[in-house]
Amino acid sequence: MPTSATELLSAAYNDADRTIDLRRRLHRHPEIGLHLPRTQELVLEAFADLPVEVSTGKSTSSVVGVLRGARPGPTYLLRGDMDALPVHEDTDLPFASEVPGAMHACGHDTHVAMLLGAARLLAERRDELSGQVVFMVQPGEEGFHGARFMLDEGLLDVVPEAPVSGAFALHISATLASGSINVRPGPMMAAADQWKILVRGRGGHASEPYTAADPIPVAAEIVLALQSMVTRRVDVFDPAVVTVAHIEAGSTTNVIPETAFLEGTIRTLSAERRAEVVAAVRRVATHVAEAHGLTVEFDQAEGYPVTVNDAGAAATVLDTAAELLGPPASRLMVFPLMGAEDFSYVLERVPGAIAFLGACPPGLDPQTAPGNHSNLVVFDEEPLPAGVALYARMAMQALAG
Ligand SMILES: [Zn+2]
């Protein structure tokens, strides 16, 4: 008899202690970036007693596990990211970070624990699988392009006879109702590009601005012109956000500085809009400066692309969540989020979806609870087994044969 949704969920709850224990061990020792030796060790240890073929990354601390089902078939990928943030933890959790200046403030510790829990459930049900499950345990999600390193190292072809043909990831959120699964078809998260502008003028005495070329009013005009550009030039149905997040110029009251520095982010939800807005930021800054006889140096760094959920995969997530956790837990998101996610690189290559698992702690209001990336964020552990079951169920359905 194939495992029913109810049986799978209760198996995940029966294993909750193991999931939570792994999560807390990871939480105590957060590591940042692409090289996470201690975290990798815990992941390898957790895979060790499972019938999973494990390999590690060449250029990063990534881990790839392959579980082979009883019969041949397609290959389905489940992702858990494992890096932390350069945030000093200020919660009073008994398992709070023991590393000053580092914290699992985005809950990636819970992702690893849930993914490993799912690996166990799936390993126990290999007879029911026609095909392979690939476990993608990735470092460097927080701005380090960790997924791209894994793709470059052949992640999607780790089973040569059956390249990965579908993918699923779960991300925890402290500001969504605990136990809810939230997803939408199409754009789910934004592209994030960074830019820097140096306005170059000519320094002088603050009493005689006409003998200098003051970059400060030009910088101020650029800030406002960028906001006008966004509201006047960008289609509201394919929106963009341009934020000037850092501005710096001058040193005292009686000196006109030579330069002013600005930097910020561009968030967009389509490739077309992305290219257009990046070009527009440069154009506006260049020409505002030129109007006043100054110049700018413009520098742009490409961040993650738009995370686009396949419509069919998003529908499967909603159906599966309703079946496992009851219809109220399955929530169609009306709007995307303007945050970014490097699972986007995987979803550019294979159809799939990323969903949010709500984990707002009891007693807190999702509207006001400290959110992901906060030094005070706390994730409810109660829904972790639900996440384990959802990961496992997505793979079981894809490989039902
Ligand atoms: Zn995250």
C-alpha cells in the first residue's frame, strides 16, 4: 500500500525530535558564505546512516545526496540552503548562536533539518519511488550565488541517465501564519541588482560654491530623479523598486567636497523590466550630473534573477499542502515578494517551485513579529514536521511512476 498523506505526516511528527535536534545544533554554530565546514560535517553525519550517495562540492561546502528509488524513472530535486547571516543574535533562546556576529536569522538551519528529515522518510519508502531524489544542500544563498556554483559543478546531471527534471524548495518565514504553506505561480521573488554612483565634481570653499562644482545638490537631485523615473516610466503592472540605501559626501561645514557617493538596489519581477530599469538608473544619474556640468561613475553588480515558479508546480504545492495539512493551510499568494532568492538559478533551468512555510511563533502577530534577517527573529518549530512531510510528498508524487 502506498503511504497516505496522513501516514506521511504522522511519520514526520514521530521523527520531530530528531529534526528539531539537528536544527538546534545547526543554530548554535552558524556559518556564513560559501565555506561552512562545521555545517557540512553535520549534514554529512545526518546522511551517513541513510542509503544516499553523497558527494561534496569542489569549490564550496555544498553537499549533494542521491537517493535511488526501487525502479528507474525521472530525477526530482529538493533544495535546502544552509548558510547564516552576519547578524548578532539577540534572542534568549536556549540554543541561540554561540558565534558572535553570526546568526541563522533567515532560518536556513530549519531548511537543512527539514530536508534531512524528508531524506529519511523517503529512504524508508524507496519501494514507492520510480526514479531518483537529489538533495541539494547549498551554501552561500545570502548573496554568494551558492546555487550557481553547484549548477556549474553539474548538479542537474548528478544522475547522468536522468537529468533533474523538476525541483522544489521550501523557505521558512516568521511573518506568515504558523503551519501555512504559501506559494504562487509565476514570479515569486524579485531580481535584485546593486548599483553604485560616484558623482564627481570639484572641491572648494563652502562660501564660494560658484568657484567649485558641488556634487551634493547633484546627488540629491539624482535621488529624487530616480524616484520620478520609477513612478513615471515603469508600468505599475510590472513594477520596480529603486532604493538609495546609502549616501555619503563631505566632512565638515565649510568645505565643498569633490565627490558624493550613492548606492542602492533595484528590484524587478521580469527580465525585460530588469534590463530597462538598470539602464534607466544609469541614464538618469548620468544626465542629471551632466545638466550641472558634473560627471558620474556608474557601477552595477548583477544580483539574483527573478524567481519564477512553474504554474503546474505551484498548483501541485497547493494541492499537496491541502492534502497533507488541510485546505486552510494551503494559501495562494496574491503578490510576489521583492526579496530575492538564488533558487532562481535552478528554476531558470528546470520547472519547479519555491514555497514559504509560515512559522510565526505562538503569541506573536505575523504582522509585527520580528521577521527573517532580524536579530530577534524566532521561528516556531511546531510546523517543521509539516515541512518535512511536504518536501517528501512533493518528491513521492513526482516519482510515483
Ligand atoms: Zn533565506
